Amino acid sequence: MDTIKHLHLSTRTKIGQNLRDRRKEKGLTLKQTQKISGIDRTQLSRLEKGTKIGRNNSEYLRYLSLYANAIEVNLDELGMIKEDKEQRQRIEAEFEAIEHKIHIESILKVDSGVINELDRLDFDRNSGYMIYYHYIRGLYFYLQGNCDRTEKELSLSIEYSTKFSEYRYLNLRSLCHHLISDMIYQQKEDTECALEEIDEALHYFVSANQEGEPPYQRRTVYWECVFRRATYLDELQRYVEADRLIEYLIDNIDQMVDKNKTGVYHLKAKSECRKKHFEEAVKSARIALGYALSCSYMDKYLEISVLLGDIYVGMNELQLAERIFQYVIQISPPVNRHISKTIESYLSLGELLLKQNKINEVKILYEKAKEICQKEEYRGEIYIELLINIGDYMYKVNHHENALLYFEEVASLLKNNSLLQKKYAEVFFKLAICYNGFDQNMEVKYMRLYQHLRNPF
């Protein structure tokens, strides 16, 4: 059936020429062939010219089979299978070359020329190759960080893949859901939706590879998907499910690349810390740091280091924790790519210093953190948490008006984001407290908003 889906103009032209030659060898006219085959003479002529017949290649093949039977010729003799195989190999090689180029050169920001190169490929736009086509376009936009275009292209790839059942298309469909999941999680910060997409990715991966062990490359994608699922479950506080997956991942850790091993042991450390199994948490965190170093995974190295500091806080090893936070601040590049991890270090260190009542040091620390965010024009979630911490600090030292300013800034950042409003609902409670005693209307406004977010029904 593969040949049905991948017949191209050059293939049809060659087949048509062979049909005409064989018909003439048999001494048959088009009129005689029409009578034998039951095919209209116009359609016979179109077949011989290689012109497209019907709505799709399946219909074309039906006419072709009738013609071949009428002149007593096997389809194989017409060169269809050989030609199509060669055509298919050529096209797949071209797709793979472009995909490879995107992967290898993505760090150099491949320009739109790669998309033009893709558009110039000669293939049937009604074939399964459209799955590859939109997948590669989606991959390109994914690596460029363009969320909307990524979703659009990958969704089209998924839509085309529903028309075909071959395992390779199911694998591509799995990859599409995987990339969409990551993009939704990273760009839209919608963990619930990201989880739904990763579940789809796992479903199609299993469907595509149920008859045997998938090759190494696809196994790597599988473990990446399982790891992401565990990450999302952990973030959604579905800890029982997350912990089960973490144990499953650790049992199969040798099948993963170092980057995923880093993430798995990071999750394990977080889980153990949450359970107050601090020694186990330290052990897992140190393993994760080792893997992060081995694959130069700077983002995760910083994040795990902050977690390790938090673990030591839980163990009441405050001096050790402080040294770790100071170390992270020193080694963190003050650039947007790593900034959230850097600010996390400032937050953790600030909270630690507050516990030790080092008020002046906290003030200097938070001012430095805010300066970094403003310089890099960073306004992500960690910035929101920083503002909340500064507001808390101001309230603690009885600078209530200053605290109010910081909480109001947070409220403005949350204004059009219902998910974050729910997550940081306590900010509106803090605003109500700050307004208490000098602006009753604002106090009531924010208290009602807080109550609504806590209990929308």
C-alpha cells in the first residue's frame, strides 16, 4: 500500500509510457482497450500521459489496475514499484538532510532559507510526506522559540498523520505532541495542557513501537516523555503519581542520556526533600549535579544547586546553605537565559538571612536581584516571587507603604493571567492587609478578589 500513497508525476509519466508501449505491443487500440477494461477512453488517455486521475492516488491505482489487467501486464512490469521506491528514498533523504541541518545549526539561528529549501522539495502534497513537511517546519519554529507557529505546524502534521497508520507516522505524531507539550510548558506555563500533550505523545509512541523494541533514538524520546510527565505531575502536586514515575525512571536510568538523568535525580531530590528525607535528598542532588556537569547543563546545575541549599536549610545547616547560595550567585551568568535560576538563589539566600535576622544584608541582596531583573527586562514568575519577597521584607521592617508598592506591582503583572492570579492569590490578601486602616474600599476590593480566587464557586 505504500506505493499508493507516494506516486508522483515523474512516476506516473513513466508508467503511462510503459502502458502505451505494452498496449501497442499487444496490437490494441484505445477503443479496444476501453471495451476490455471498462474505462472511458478519455481516462485511458490520461493514464498514458501520466495525468492525475481521481481525487487521490488510491483512485489512480484502481484505474491503473483495470488497465493493466486489460492488457495482461503486471504492475511490477510497469516500473511502478521500483520507481516509487527510488523516489521515496530520495525524498526521505532530502527531508532527513533538512531536519539534520535544523538540529545541527539551530544554535546558529538557521534563517528562513531552510523553509524555502523545504518548500522546493518535489513530492505529492496529498501524501504522507506532508506529515514530515509540517513536522520539520514545526521543529524549525520550535527551535526559534515561536510558540504559535510551532503549534500551528505541528498540529497540521498531526492532522495529516491521522490519515495514515504506518508506524513511522505514529512516531512523528508522538514527536509532534512532545514538542507541543514542551512549548506549552515553557512559553505558556500551562502545565495541565502540557501534561495532556505528553500523554498523547506517550500513547502514540507505544502504539508505534508495540511490535518490538524501538531503536535507540526513539527510546531516548520515550524516556524524555516519561521524564516530562513526571515533571508535570510533580509541579501539579500529584506527588503519588510523580513518585511512581520517578522510581520507574531510576530503575531504567541507564537507558537515558545524561541530560535526562540529571532531571530524574533532580526530581528525586525534590521528592525526598518534600518528605524531609534530607540525607537521601542530598545524595540525589549530588548525583544530579554530577550528570549536569558531565553534559554542561548549566540551567539545571544552577537549579539543583539552589535546591541543595534549600535542603541544607531544612537540615539546619545554615552556614553551608548560605555558602551554596552565595556560590550560585557568583557563578550565575547575569543573562536572561539563566536569570530565573540566579534570582531563585537570591530568594533562597534572602529567606535564609531573614531567618538569621540579617535585615540589612537582605535589603542589599533584594535590591541587587531587582536590578538584575530590570537590566535584563525579565518579568517572569521568579520576578513576581522576588517582588512578593521584597514586599514581605518591607512589611516586616514596618515600611508598609513601600510594601504596598511592591504588592501593587505584582497585582499589575497578574492582571491578565488567571492562572498566575490563582497561584499567587495570597498577594491580594497581603494588599488587603496593607490597605487596612487607611483605604477601606481598596481593602474590601482585594479581600473579595482573594476570596474569589480561593473559592470561585
